[in-house]
Amino acid sequence: MSITDKDVKHVAGLARLNLSSEDTSLYTTQLKKILAHVEKLSEVNTEGVPPTTSTVPEARPMREDEAKPLRESLVGQECALENAPATKDGYFTVPKVIE
Amino acid sequence: MDNLLLEKATIKELSKKLSSKEISSVELTEAYISRIKELNEKLNCFITVTEDKALVAAKAADKRIKDGSDITPLTGIPISLKDIFTTKGVRTTCASKMLGNFIPPYDSTVTLKLKEAGAVILGKLNMDEFAMGSSTENSAFGVTKNPWDTLRVPGGSSGGSAVAVAASLSTASLGTDTGGSIRQPASLCGVVGLKPTYGRVSRFGMIAFASSLDQAGPFTKTVEDAALMLNAIAGHDAQDSTSINEPPPDFTEKLENGVKGLRIGVPKEYFIEGLNKEVEDSVRAAIAILEKQGAEVVEVSLPHTEYAVSVYYLIATAEASSNLARFDGIRYGLRVDNGEGLFELYKNSRDAGFGAEVKRRIMLGTYSLSSGYYDAYYKKASEVRTLIKRDFEEAFKKCDVIATPTSPSTAFKIGEKASDPLTMYLSDIFTISTNLGGNPGISIPCKISNDGLPIGLQLIGKSMDETTLLQAANAYEKHSGVGIITPKL
């Protein structure tokens, strides 16, 4: 599996990144080299080996389905909006998405 | 207060001096602040210094000591935090332009625990952007310099945290370790760096890089101080669903028990070609010291070690690509709106906000998760991760602690590996496996090389057994004759 400029552009789109054509060819070269290295994994027999996605015991803790603040300070709309780059009338704003 | 006091200062010792009122926390805090002002320009380890807040906290600590109630070993002790931990009302950047103006409305759990213990927070420390790197060269706030040789890197990603302690700009600091980001810079800067078992310390409020691997831990001058810091930050947190619900022991309790009867495993896969000869010799000499103290040295095998870097760079980048999707220019962080619509806003914001290494890892992670490649890359890596984890489980049937080098070399030159990501990734070769297995690990200074650079010994423990790990590390520290090493500045 060799990665091409076209793949890199496609992946950049999925990742919502703008890449200049210079960056695209640099990343293609670098990712090619990294992927060639990780290709080594194909020599490991993993038949019947389950994947590990977490090293803590699988049971996930449950709690009552009640709304509560994570921290006392984390209350209210103002707090949620205070780091937002653009707001209006207590909402986050985004560019128009419907024509 | 003279600099000599700060250079050899430990939490343990300062705590005694504070309790006996030989010094005050305000005096101590002022001394560190003035040293930071003198040296930070040269070392660039602080992104933000919170002088005013620190002095307020120091006054409160002095009052607490005067009142004699609710004093902990950290009360009045000046520390600092990697700029990845949220701090209420204090800018938290993750060394990224993306978060250049981000002022969190809340403290991370560890920040809060340290504040409650009475620690004085001096400021926020430089790092590789979003903890992605092994040299602290990938920071939007400039490179952090190694205090042993300012032409060299301090290691990374918690480079600022290692330097703050090595250069005595804080008594202790906090960093994070996803693939070695505490232990490798500790090794390169000549301090103690501890990565606890995954789940031992809450990740709430710690900006996520790779959620199944990230773990917070301390940088200190001694093993005992590392145990004191771990005592303060460990424990279950309902706000982190991966936090282990088990009350932590007192990690100082068995520190002095020695290594007599302990089995030290030496994995042959860690003494390989490419390992610097002087590093190898000093680590072997360190193991001999443990043996002389009564430990039994046994050879163990971790047969899947050679795959660890590959597994790590697939899993960590996959998780990162998902975690960093939240930076979209809408709710917080940098926004670049050229009036071209929502998708362009996302792309332009992320393009301007992220540095080259972060983009590279998002790209690799997105690729390995994308349709058609998932099975060959992410899934395969997660299966091999199981084999790496089993390697540790098998090895720990034969031993109590594993001893290895922390890093294959001493600190490398700034720029030396910057143009070749793969070479940089391989510098984490001895630390990565423990994150994949979830095990705790510690780096302790074991020698100063012939060219004047620190070398670190890594000890790896059984999952949830930091107690034995710290016991072995403390025994080594006591008998190595290395002591607290400090660079000339």
C-alpha cells in the first residue's frame, strides 16, 4: 500500500485541513516512509488475538442519568460561551450553511 | 535565599523548613520567581508565569502552616504545570496557536488536587504542541533548551516540565506521558520522572492527545518526592470514566524497604544495536548496584518490543485525529473566517492553528482509520498491542520490576532530528511499550556522560504496583552515589 499525493489530499479533506501543494508532497514523502516502517506489523500473526483499546478493566462505570455540573464553576451559558470566537444572543455563531 | 538552597531543594526538605518556620512559602516563592526571571529567557521553559497568583497562594499556605491545620507535604511548595492541564482563569495553550487565547473556566482534577494540598503554582510550562514530539521543538512558543547544554533539546513532550526541575525553577512539576513524554525528558535533563499506571491519575481537564495512553505524572529531584507528588494526585475521579476505582496506597510507605529479594528483570530486546555504548554501560552498572543490594537479576523477554513504535504511531495518531476534531473554530480556539462558508472556516482555522507535526499526526491517524485501511493499520495495531501487553504480563511472572535504559542516547542537538519524523519517533523506542501495556515507569538519573549529559535508568513496574517500582527506584537512588545532579547555569 503506497500513499500518493491524491490520497494525501483526500485525507486532508477528511481531516478538514488545508494543505498547500508543497505540504502535500512533503507529507506524501514522509507518510510513505512512516507507513513503510509500520508495514512490519503485517509479519505478526494476530489470528485469534483480540484488539486492546484500553488497558483498564472493560466494565464501564454507570451512573444515574441526572444532569449535574462537572465543576461548580462550569455552570451556565455565559461560561460555555466565554471562549467562543463569535457569539450572538447567547449562541455560538457559524457562517450560513443553508442557501 | 541563595541559589544553592534551590538547586538541592526537595519537597521533603523544604516541607520540614516550612513547618519549622525556618523559611516561609512567600520567601521561597519569591526566590523561585526571581530565578525564573533570571533564567527563563535562556531556557524558555515557562510559557506563562503566574507570579501574582503564586504569591497569593504562598500567603495562604503560610497562614495554613501558622494555623497548623490541614498541612500536607506539598503545603507551601512551589511547583509548576505542563501547559496541557487546564487552570481556571489562567491561559492554557497546549503550546499551540490554536489555544493561544484559551482561558479555561475550570481546573483539571490534578490542578485542583495540588491547589487543595496547598502547593503554590508558579506557572505553565512549555511542551511539544498537543504533546506531540520528543524534543519540545514543536512548540508555537519556541524551543525549550536543555540546561546541561543549551544547544541541545530537553526531550519531550514535557520538556518544559523537565527543565523547570533540572534548572531548579520549581521544586517539582507535572507533565504527561503518552509514549515516554515524562520519562524521556527526565532522562535527558537528569531528573526523576514518573509515569503512573494508566488510570491511576485522573485525565479530567488534561487536554487529550491519545486517550488510551495519556497519563499525568511528576518530575522531581528525588524518588521520595515523586512518591509525595503521586500521593497528592492519584485517586479515582468520577469525571474520568477510565480512572481506576481503587483507593491508592500511601506511595511513601515501602520506599525504604530495599531491594533484597526483589527480582529485577532485564529484557534482552532493550539492549540492541543503536543503543549508545555509554548508556548501555551505565544502565548495566546500575543493574549491578541493585544486584549488590540483594536483588536477584533475571533475564526476561519482551518479544514484541520491535513492533511497539509502529503500534504506537498508528494508535496514538488515530486517537489524536479523533480528539483534535474538536478544534473547529466554533466553540473555543482560533477561528479564521474568510467569509467562504463553514467548511472553509474549519479548514482555515485548523490550518492556521495547528503546527506541522500536529497536522502530520492528524493526517496519519485519519489515514489509518479511513475506509479501506482500518483493518490493515488501526485494527492490526490494536491486536499487536494485546501481544505487547501480554509480553509484560508474562515477564512479570518472573520478576517484580524491569530495568532498561530510558532513552537510547543522551540529549541530541536542536534541529538534529527535526527534519526526519521517523528518526524522531524511534527515540521513544524504550518508553512506548509501557504506555501500550498501561504499566507504570520511572526514569532516574544514573550517570553523567563523558560529555557532561545525564543518562537515565528506566524501571518499569507491574500494573498498579507503583509501590514496588518506587521502592526499587529509591533503593537505587540511595546506593548509586549519583545524588541530585544539577547543571551549571
